[in-house]
Amino acid sequence: MPFQSVLKELVDSVPHAVGAILVDWEGEAVQEYCHCDSYDMRFVAAHKGIVLSRLRETHADNQGGVIEDVVVTSERQILLIGAVDPDYSLVLQADRACPMGLARYHFNNALTRLKKEL
């Protein structure tokens, strides 16, 4: 499956990455690749995809344009959440030690590839 290879390459390219998942507009998993329990990855992604959708809705009238991605940083991890299109989102989970610039570079490449696949 093409989604699986994109997600695997993303996780394998980002130091300290835990997993990546593609979710639909309802937060349902389409495909994931992770070094953890897939249930945990699906649980995190379901909620974060919905957060991105809500942020995009509230920001839609702003002159800055549509929100494309969001970074959530917590004490122990980072989450990158990006819109593949209006209906699908990509979520990358990594440990806090992950180099953010490199993670965003590979994340954006994965988004581009997923946009072509959908």
C-alpha cells in the first residue's frame, strides 16, 4: 500500500520518531506505521486530527490563510499535525529529543507525497 511506505519512510527518517498515522475527517485511522502499540497511535491521532480540523475552521476567515499544520510540544514529546487535504490529516509523534527542523522537513515531504496519492 502506498500510504504505508510513505509513513514508514517518514518514521525511519526522523530521529526519535515514535510513529506516523494518516487519519480521515472523523479521526479514524486510514494507515499507520509506529514503534509502539498501534492502539496508542490511533488514539492520539484521532484527537489531534480533530484539533487540526477545528483550528482550521476557526481560522478560516483570517487574512493569514488556511492553517496547514500545527506543532504540539509537551514535556516528553512533540506532535506534528498537518492537512493532507480538507478530509485527511497526517500526524507524526516523536520524543522531545527529536530535531524539530529535520522532523518538519521530512514531515512536509511526506505530506507532499500523500497529497499525490490521494
